[in-house]
Amino acid sequence: MRLKDIQKVFHQELDVIYGKNEVTSFFNILMSHYLKLNRIALVLEPELTVSKEEEQPLFEALSRLKQEEPIQYIIGETQFYDLIFKVNEHTLIPRPETEELVQWIVNCHSERSEESRLKILDVGTGTGCIAISLAKNLPKANVYALDLSKEALKVARMNAELNHVEVHFINADILNRDSWNLPACWQDREFKDLQFDIIVSNPPYVRNQEKAEIKNNVLKHEPHLALFVEDHDPLQFYNVISDIAVDKLTENGLLFFEINQYLGNETKQLLHNKGFTDLELKTDIFGNNRMLKGLKNF
């Protein structure tokens, strides 16, 4: 079948859901992933044909896209901070805003001397995108990453190997501090005795009342456990993680958060109440309050 005709089917079936430009982007991604062809291929060879075997994954992807499944889950990977990350239904798909959080941390610490080996903890690591990107760009750092989901940690370990970095992964529940002291949490040394120069987290922060703003491809397919919080206690994870940071950050250590755009001032006040200073609220590429930094100097 001509590849151009398959593309036409994609537009006929999907434009009403996604719009023409996004469908074109999907088709280019699928051509690259399954056929190793770039988007110029159809311009240079408009009569290019593919075999039944080659067209099968394209039509399977079309079926999944009609169900509004994210393209990243369909091809099983995504790009983040110029690195490739495997993703599946157990992990959130990394967002561009989170890349900005990583860049902020790198900018704050890239000039540290090589003799100063930073210890970094990523709480709620998911795919490992924050921890692995930091390990890649701050190669002298010792990076630890924690998550409740064993399935997510399987993906994160795979991504660390894929990107050739060492990250110490820990399965623990931040809402249950006793789980931090179990032998399963101990790596090269007892995790409970470690202190960190940086703690970073992108925890669940979308309130249930905000679900109406969430697109179906996210709402229907990405793990709700990693996305949503109860309306009556939207800062639950920030409260717990900042308490952890009080305990486990070194003096002059830094706490970084990705935050709910509607709760920037409230999250900043929470850190102020915990004793953090030099608080900085930062907007993302879309102009939304998205990142927060605090200094522990006590």
C-alpha cells in the first residue's frame, strides 16, 4: 500500500479528534519509529509503498490513537532533556516543563568543583527522567531516586541503563516513613543515614476539581496515582516531602519542586513555614507558576 494513502487514512480517522497538524506529527513519529523514514521521505518519493508487514504497526497505532492513547505509550518511548526514555502505562509521560526544572538544578550546580560530590534525591521518580538527566549532566553526583510503584521503578532502571548512568533506586512510600528504614531501602550504605545536597520532586499535584482541564489522552491513560490529589489536601505531598527535606538535606541544601500553577503562593508559604529561606517561585515556558526552590540554612 502507498504510504501516502495510509497517511490519508490517518487524517480521515483522526483529524476530528486531534486536528490536522497533530495528526501529521503523529504520522511522522510513527514513520520514523517503525519504518526508519523521516518526514521528507513522502516528499521525495510520493509513490513510496510499504509491505503488509510494515503497514501493520501503523494501523495498530491508528486504532490506539482513535482511543486517544498517548503516542508515547504507543511507541513505548519519549524524548526528555535530549535523552530517550522508555514509558508505559505505569509511568507519567515526562513534560517539557519538567525539563525546565532539571535545567534550573543543573544551572545552580554545574559549576560546583569536581571534588564536591553532590548527593541528590529525586522523590517520586516515575520514569527516572529527573534523576537520570541530573546524573547525566552532573556526572560527579551521587543520585538516588525513590518511588512507591515497583512497576515504575522497573522502567526507571531500564532508562538508567539505556542512558548509561548510575542511579540508586529505592522502593518506598513517602507517606510511610517506616518504609524508609526497611532493608529493601538500603543500597551501598544505609539510606536512612544519608544526607543530601539536593532534594527534588515532581509529586502528584492536580486537584480532582481540575480534571475538567485535563485532556482525554492524559485522563484516560496516564496513572492517576501519579497525577491527582484530593481537593481538601492538595499540598499533602509537598508537606511530607518538605518535612523529609528538613531531616535529610544538608545545611545550605536546596529543595526543588514542580508545583500546581494555581497553588504557587500557597506552596511557597508552606516552605516558609517549615523554615526554608531564599524562596524562589519560577514560571515555565507557558508563563505559569511551575517551579519552587528553597534553601535549608538551619
